[in-house]
Amino acid sequence: MAGTYKIKKGFDIKISGSAKRVIGGELVSDYYGIRPTDFPGLIPRMVLKPGERVKAGTTVFIDKQKPDIRFASPVSGFIKAINRGEQRKILEVVIEREGFEYEDFGKSDPLKAGRQEIKQKLLRAGLWPVIRQRPYHIIANPAGTPKSIFISGFDTAPLAPDMNFIMDNSNAHLFQTGLNVLARLTDGKVNLVLNGACEPSPVLKNAANVEITYFSGPHPAGNVGIHIHHLDPVNKGEVVWYVNLQDVIAIGCLFEEGVYRHDRIIALAGSEVINPQYYKVRSGIAVKRVVDSNLREGDIRIISGNVLTGSNTGFGGFLGFYDSLITVIPEGKYFEFFGWARPGINKYSFSKTFLSSLFRKKEYRLDTNMHGGRRAFVLTGIYEKVVPMDILPMQLFKAIIAEDIDSMENLGIYEVAEEDFALCEFICPSKIDIQAIIRQGIELMIREMS
């Protein structure tokens, strides 16, 4: 019988504008983008130049430190532009779509293929980046072997897409083939974690070659880091891999059809969306194509991902490599005189400072205003209320700032990623950029261990 875990610590942020369980069609854009910034720790090296033609699956750039890891074009066409930032850092590679051509990587049966053969196929096709690892929350090292692999079958982030609805409208056979591939990459278990608060999709519930476990509770109960922490914690010298749910289907497609099809069903949600719903798209689609003619007027922010961990793309950006959600909320460029002294019936807070705490089920039109500025980093004990892990958040943050390697190890740096502390950042009375601190600590550990 599958195990069940009830998470008590955490917090659900109630934002209006959840996507309706309707698929508004399949969207195709003239332009697609690949963002090296989606891959922490990556130093990209271009192998193509602007103007060169590509097919879906053609290698566009590689990891300079691990050249075997390739990053492929999601569509056929040609390289339109390579947009750079400070010190010529590559921010995004823009591809203009033309036709529907695919690189042929050949069909194969994962149940008959060896581990090394499977790795080489994933690497050659540019699908290896869908596999990430703890420690460090980076692309998995293909030279290693994980003690287990995790797949989260639900998402509890604000306005997160309903993964059961997505899987009900996905190819179950390709999903199972993807699971068979992952099972060949580890000597341990492939853990599929489902939502214990509702009936899972038959595609998930009937999956074979996996160990199914149920989690329930407030956000971050759906984070894969929480699942790893409770089921198979990462200690020094150990590695666990994890894959997003829809990326398993892309892996299955590679082995069943021999092509790179990084497709996904995404949710367009948020209070500033006129008709929030789902769409079928190809990874890297232009955000403008998804939100076009479906937004309210006003100063808004378009986020690829959720409001806690997503990136601000604006109209000219592209869907992130790992994202299945585009969120649109109002900008909060205003100042409020003595806002803390008002009853706050329409304000939202983790604490019971405002009267809104009496209406926990009410949804709010939240904006990006921080309602205060950065101030002294004080010990409050508030972070522990939203981190369902046997970790002392404040002590870990201080150890990172002090660059105390030994304390960071003892306090759980190998298990965590930025997303695990996103709620700490949301409720932080000091307005500290906590996710940046966690990434700073992870990068320090990578340098020390290399």
C-alpha cells in the first residue's frame, strides 16, 4: 500500500485568477527562445551562429564545462538572434520558426537498452537537461548514478496548474515509456509522488515501474525537495535526480518516436487575465503569443512560472524551460501612508496583523508591492512555520552569509534549493532576498567541492 504524508507546515497564498479546466487550443508562435539563465551553473558555448538553419532537436549550444550536455532547438527554422547582457553573457537564443522538421534520433526500447546507451541518446538529443539533481539543484551529472529518482505529480504553488487535468489530456503510453527510461538510470527507486488531497489522474495512479507515495498539505507540499527530504534524504556524497512530470512524456516521445518534442500543456493564470485557461504549446514559446488579447489594461507583470520563483519576462520574453505556468498580476508601484495602521480587510498577510486573517479562503488581487523596504535581518522564528523540513532556516541563512562550510553542511545545504525557501521570502519581515542567499550558498559549495 502506498505511503501517505500529511504536511502541516506551510502556507497557501490565495490569488484570484486560477485557470479554468479548459484547453484553449494549441498555440504556435513565430519565435521561440532558449534561455541559458534557466539552468543554474551553466556556462553556455554556442555551436551555431545567427542565420544558421535548425531542426527540432538540433544542438544550439552546449555546456562549456560538460560538453556532452547539449541544448536543442524546440522547433525548426533558423537562429534569429543571440541576445546578450553584461559582459556578453548570453541571455537568450531566439529561433524563428519555419516548417516542422525534426532531427531523427531513432526509435528504441528502453527495456532492452543499456544504461549507457540511454544516457547517450538523451545527451545527443538535447533532452538531458530535463534531469536535475540534489544536491545543488542543477542539471544532473551524466557521469554519475543516483540513489533514486523523484517525480512530483502535483504542484501547490500559487495558481499552479492542475497536474491531474494535464495528465488526463496527455499521452499515457509516452508517459509510461518515459518512466521505463528513468527506471534504467538508477539502481534504486523511481518515486512518483501524488496529491493525497484529491483523486489522482488514472494516468498517474496506474503508472508502472514506480513507487507511488501520497503527500498532502499547504505549499510547499508539492515541491520535490520536500518529497526527497521525507523519503530519501540527501547526505554528503549522495545524489538524487528528479524530473518534471511533463518532461517524462518528452523522454518517452524520444524513445517511442525518435524525435525531440518538448511539448507541454501550460496554464495562463492570474487576476489580470481575462480568460484564464490551459494551452498546448512547445517549450520556449513567445509569451506574447500566449497572452495576446487576453489581458486587462493597466500596469502588469508577466511571469514565466509562479509568483514565488518565476522570472519576470514581460511581453517580449519566452516560456522558461521548466515552466508549465504563465502568471499575470498587477505591478505594485505605489506608496501607502500608514498602511500598517489600517484594518486591512482587503490586505493579505501570513500573520494575523490584518482583519483579512479572518477570511482565509478568500482570494485576493495581489500585486508586486513589497509593502516596506529592506531592513535588519532579525531573528523572529517565523521561517520555521513554513518550512516542513528538519532544517533550521535562519541558522542556515547565517551560515551561508558567513561562508561557514562546515555549518552549511550540518544544516542541510545538500538537500535544499531556492524554491524550498520561497515562502520564507514572502513572509520575511525584513524583505530579504532569501532565494538569492540560498543560491549563493549552493554556488559556494560547488566551488569548494570541485
